[in-house]
Amino acid sequence: MPVHPPSTPRSPRSWEYFPPPPPPPSGPQPVPEAKTNRRPEVLAQLHKFWQRVTEGLELNQLWSQFHADARASYRLYSRDFEARAPQGTRRHNFLNTAQEFIWAILEKLTPARRVLLLVGVLLVIFPAGGFNYQGKSGVEVVEFDFHFYGGVLLFILLMLEVADRVVMKRDLEIARDIQSWLLPASTPQVPGLAIAFATRAANTVAGDFYDVFARPATVSTETRYVLAVADVAGKSIPAALLMATFQASLKTLSATSCSLPELVAGMNRYACTNSQSGLRFTTAFLAEFDAASRTVLYINAGHNTPILRRASGLVERLTMGGLPLGIKADTTYESGRITLQPGDWLVIFTDGLVEAENESLEEYAEQRLLNVIEAGAAITPQELLRRIMTNVDSFVGTTPQHDDITCMVVKVE
């Protein structure tokens, strides 16, 4: 068999042609475009996103706001498991307390969402890893990120709860608009009195009520005005519904020829039919002002005692009355009578004002309210009301409001 010598690489031949490089182009050459720096644009977008997230919140208030929200949430859930505790018992076992607290959270979810929450939590705390099985082709390993899918389930649950909250918020805003029709839209004009009032709901709708209106001319030959401030026990929708019934009964009975004690007694009987055996009672201060004689006939139905500051500086309390409306149907209400003089101040308020709490759970209290009234004896009712609300806000700080606040300021001219 012939043997062929190994092939050797072919050397370039002398006749092979290699073209020379092209000459450089003549004339001015375009400057290559510089790479765009998108970092400032990205930072601006991140800053805009952070501003939208923290809208209405100062950065230095972030921790205090979180602490206040966490405390409010704990109060909401703790009421449930504390109500189930036997009378007089105390919990020293941390595990039992944690278990009951978790159940209080789960019971506020629908059954399907409870399962979704439990599965999501289990997947999040499950050890990372995978599993394998024996197939025809041998052992196959399947990676399964439990933490990722657990986070997805919790995110879905969060979106469902947020959707419910948005729908409820929209319904509450409609209820707030309807409730605003029941309250005076502007300051009423009463001869001899300058009046200012303000209300602030703890939630979207409130259980506080206030109004000033003239009784019909058929009731009396003299013009008389009703001043009313009331507070339904509780907050939000149930209190707002009872407040509407209070307003309806007040306006209906005020159109009759009954006296103020008869009016309050009639409202009490009606309130007892809707109070769930006294659980949904209403505290109220009702007064009838005679513009001709400057006299006030009043009844305090278990309400915070209004403050009457005389022009001389003497402070009086209006305490005559009886039980809150809706507790006992046959309650007898005793009326009081005062005569107003120019320069006198009358401040009527609900318990949400004097019981407003700061971060240390300290209440605003009536003494601070008295101090503001004493310092503003020579100003208008609108300015005094503004000072009162501002003073309450500065005292409370970032602590969430836990009760409706209503205040009516009356100055005798």
C-alpha cells in the first residue's frame, strides 16, 4: 500500500493580491453620539414614586405613625379575644395569648381567605428546596420555591382585602354625603348670639349630631331656637344610622307644641325602641333659647356638661337633666334655666374632644379646654373654635383619632 506524506500548510503565494486599506474619508467627520446617561431620569422617577407612596406623611413621622397604626390594630383584635376570656382571668401564657390573637384575625376573614392565608404562611416558613421522583428515565429532581409561591398567595390575599376596603370606602363616602344633608351646612343666624361649630369624624361617617334651628311659629308666640348637640354610643355606620333617627325625632317633635321636657321625654321613648336594650344609647344636650328675654331652658341627657363662662370670668356647668336617651323609657328629665348676658360664652362638646389621647395615652381633659377658653375671651367664636381644634391637634400629635369630635361655641352679643 502506498504511503502518502503528511500534508503541510500552504504558504502564501507571491502572486496572491491583497487590496490596500481604503483611504480615510475627506471633510469633517460626524462626532460619534455619546452614550446617554439615564441615571438622573431613573432617580427622578424613583423620587416621584416615593413622593406618591408617602403623600400626606412626613418622613420623621413614619415610625410614630406605624406605631400608632399597630396599636390601633391591636386594640381592634384584642377586643375579640378579651371578650371570650372568663371574667376575672388573666393570661400569663404567651403562647395562649398569641393563639387567641391569631384566631381573632382569622375570624375576620372569609373561610376561603382563611385557607389562603394559612397556606401562604406555611409556604413562606417552609424550608427551601425541592423534591424528586423516580421516572422511566431515572431519578428526576424538581425545584419548587415554596417562599415565592407563598408570597404570591399572600399578595393575592392582600389584593382581595384592599379591593374590599376600596368598595367599602366608596359606600362610606356615599353615606357621608347623605349624612351631611342632615347637618347644617352653614352657621345659623340667631338674634343675640354668634355661633360656630365643627365636627370631625373618627371614621368616614360619625355618630355625633349638632344643629341650631328655630321652632315653628305655631309652637309659641315668641321666637325660640333649639340648640342641640348629641353623641350616639359607638362609631361608624351603626352610630350614623341612630344619629339619623335622632335627627328625625328631634325635628318632628320640635314642630309640635310640646315643651322642652316633653320633647326630650318623647325622644327618649322613641330611642328606647331602637337602643337594643340600652346598648345603643345617646347622650344629648338640648336647649331652647328665647331671643327676647335671653333665657335658655336646657336639659342635659347624660351628656358632657357644657361650659358657661360668664363675662366676669365665672365658670358654670349646665348639669340639670337625666339619663342618656334610650336607656329607660319612663325617665323623668329635670330642666334648668339660665339667663345670658353680653360677653358670656357657652361651649358645648362631645366626649371625643376631652378624651382625645396622645401617644402616652394621656387624655386632653377639660382643664386644657378651659385654658383655651380663658385665653380667648375677647375673640370671635370662629377664632376660638379654631384655637380649640388646633390645640387638640397639637396635643394628640400623630395618634389616630378614636372617637368623633364635635364642638359648638356660642357667644352672647
